[in-house]
Amino acid sequence: MTKQTFIKGAMILLAAGIINRLLGFVPRIALPRIIGAEGVGLYQLSYPFLTVMLTIITGGIPLAVAKWIAEAETQGDSARVKQIFKAAMGLVTTLGIVMTALLLLFAPWITSHVLPDERVYRTFIAMTPMLLIIAVSSVYRGYFQGKQNMLPSAISQITETVIRIIASLTLAYLLLPRGLEWAAAGAMLGAVAGEIGGFAVLLWKYKRDKREAEPSSDAGSVSTGNGKENGKASPVLRRLLSLSIPVTGSRLVGSLSYLLESIFTARSLAAAGIATGVATAQYGALQGMIIPLLLLPTALTYSLSVSLVPSLSEAAAKGDRALIHKRLHQSMRLSLVFGAPFIVVMFLFAEPICRILYNHSDIAPMLQLIAPIGLFIYLQAPLQAALQALDKPGTALINTFFGAAVKLILIVQLASDPKLGIYGALIAINVNIVLVTVLHGISVLRFIGFRMKFLDFVKVIAAMVIMGAAARFTMNQEPLPAEWINLLLACAASAIVYLLLMIWMKFIDRYDVIRIPILRRWFK
């Protein structure tokens, strides 16, 4: 099995993330055109509940598997790696079967009494197979990430996305004549098909690597013949739970917050005098169109945070504080540099982006309001990954819980105001993002003394302002007849200006480029 460096592993996941984000926008663009914003709302309303169930089943187990396997690999303990994998797989499989059965049993009551629109029932039923599939897949991903081999996860993600796109759009279109509820359920069945495809890739890769490793493991089996694998299954499970439960708690706070956010938003909009169908459409526009745009750069932050956990765990096991600071600074700096241009483009060109992509220019003010907060989202992932890798998941839990409580209170207060409506919910989400990121930053500073240099932020903000001016100037010239071509031209020209400014201010240099495997040989 090929072990990658931190940067190489992150870049593999980044490449997959970028491909997934670009491919993922095919259904994001096409689905609203097939089933409308209201249909997208029905599709999106199921996801918060799915997220809560998946958090209960898997929670911090993939992260614990990755962290613990990375430590075992550092010590050369292959028997412990097998124990960890088997214990995790047994746990998530059992929980997955139980939760799927409970979800099917209580689906009618949940959709009619808990969720804000009972038309979501068919979509809700269609999503239930994903619980077990995603749970089992998450253990395989944690296993490969702990081995610091990010390639299987990357291939799996791309496979899942391609199958989901084809199946979701096809099934939604075929079932649309039967009504919006059926069309949304068809889109969800497409997501299930994608997860099956992604899982098949992980299973195939695991079995192939296991066959390749069998000769060497047989040769080295003398050192593991002490009954440790069979005799200490219970301690392994207890340690796995002790590592995963705090992370599960932190993620459960976020998942429940997401679920309550959807429920409170719908109820508050109803209190503001907005009809159920309109409220569902507004929520679908926010969660199915605006938020995915904002999360485009998280292809990088996700890949960095996934690679960061085993890398920081390995450095912490060696007591290498300097390496911890170095890896965290790399992640934060790359997140900052990569995310900033997206913020500028989304803020300046919100209206043409929403019109070109979704044919809904009326939702542009939502994108413009949330775009500047994207910077905090992009920095939040590496900070949270650092807290988890440094055995401080409880702190991340407290920070997340506090931010979620503030968000829900603000949603009830602001979204129920007829003058604000859905924008009140959006303001509450913005406050939550900023608050949690700041609290994570303070926590990391307190535990390891790490902080970003103030000058780094000054340089990036200055580059954003100049880039924005270049983008606006190019767009105003309207050199070409088609609006979408002018938008692409403005983005490309301003991106070049931004990159040159970053190089001129020495925020990035050739040594950063050398770390990218594809470009390394050009800049040696």
C-alpha cells in the first residue's frame, strides 16, 4: 500500500474534491430546472435527519480509526491495525442495521410531526439504505486515511459522484409526471446508487491491498502470535469508543443543529406568514443552491483536514511541536489563499452567477450576504481537525454547541420577522460560522500557541480588493456578447492578478509549488 506525504495526500483529495465539486454542480444546476426550487426543498429537507442518524452511527469512528491506525503504523504494529478495523466495522454495522430499522418503523410519524413538510415522506424512505452503506464505507475510508493512502478515498468519491449525477437526474425526470414528491424521491434514490458505487470501489481496493500484503504479513506473524488479536477485542472497542465518542458528540451537536435549523426555519417562516410551499422553496434555494456555491473551496479545506488528522497525530506521538505548527500553518495558509478569490467572485457577481447557473436571479442577495463569511468556513475545517488530532475533541464540542445554540435562538428571533424572513435565518447562520471559527482559533492558540500572522490576513485582503477591482473592470467592459463568457473572462483575468499579487508579496513561492506532485518536476 502506498503511503503519501501530508501535502501529496492532501493534493490527491483536493484533485478528487475539485472534480467532485465541478461534477456535483451538474445536478445542482439541472435539478432545479427539472423539479424547481420547491422540489429541491423536499429533497433537501431529508438530509438533516440523515446527517443526524449518520452521526450517531459513525460519528467520530472514521476519525478515530484514521488517528489510531496512523499511530499503530508509526509503531509498526500491524496486529493492532487489524484489531482496530474489525472492531470499528462490527460496531458501525450493528448500529447501521438497528438505525435503519428504527428509521423505517418511525418514518410516517417523523415526516408528519417532526419535519416541516409531510410531502417529504417518499424521499425520506428512499434515503434509508444510505445509512448502512455510508457507515461501512466510512470505516474503509478511515482505514486508508490512517495508512496515509488517500487515493482509494479519492477514486471512491469520484465514482460516487458520477453515478449519483446520472441516476439522480434520470430518476427525477422519469418520476416527475407522478408529482414533485416522487421526483424528489427519485433524486434521492440516485444518491443511494452513487453511495453503492463508491462503496464498491473501497471494498475492491481493500481486498486487493489485503491480497498483496498477505505474503509479508505471513512472514512477520511471529511477533503477533500472543493472542492479542482475539484476547483484547474488548479493550480495543473501549479505546475506539473513548476516541470516537467526544468527536461524535461534537458532530452530533452540529448535525442536530442542522436538523433543528431546517425545522425552526420552516416554523419561523410560517410564523412570519409565509406559506408552507413557499417556505420549502426558500429553504431549498438556500441549502440546495446558495450553500453549495459557498462550499466550493471546501474541496481544499476538506482534503487538508482529512490529511491533517493522521499527520498531526503522528507528529504528536513523536512529540514534534515544530512539525505540528508547520503542518497547521500550511493548512491555514492554503485555505486562506485558495478560498479568498471565490469570496470576491461570489460577492461581486452574485446576480449573474445565480441567473446563469440556476435561472433564479432573485436568490442572488442571499449569496451576496453569505459570501464574505466563506473565509471563516474555509479556516474552520483545519482548526477543528487540529483540535481532534490533538485529543481535544471536547473543546471542539463545546465551541460547536455554543455556536449552534446562538444560531437557533437567532433563527427563531429573526426568521419570524416578516421584514427579514429567510434572510433572518441566513444572518443567524453567518453569526454561527464566525463564532465557532473564532472559538476554535482561540482554543488552538491556548493549547499549542499557534496563531496566524496578522500580516498574512492583510496581504490576502489587499489582494482581494485589487482582484475585485480588476474583475469588475473586466466585466463592465462587456467585450463579448454572451454574459457567461464575460463572467468567465472576468474571473480568469482577476485570478491571474490575484496570483501575481500573492507571488509579488511572497505569500506563495516556488517551494509551495514544489509540494504539489504534478508541478514538482517543473520547479525543482
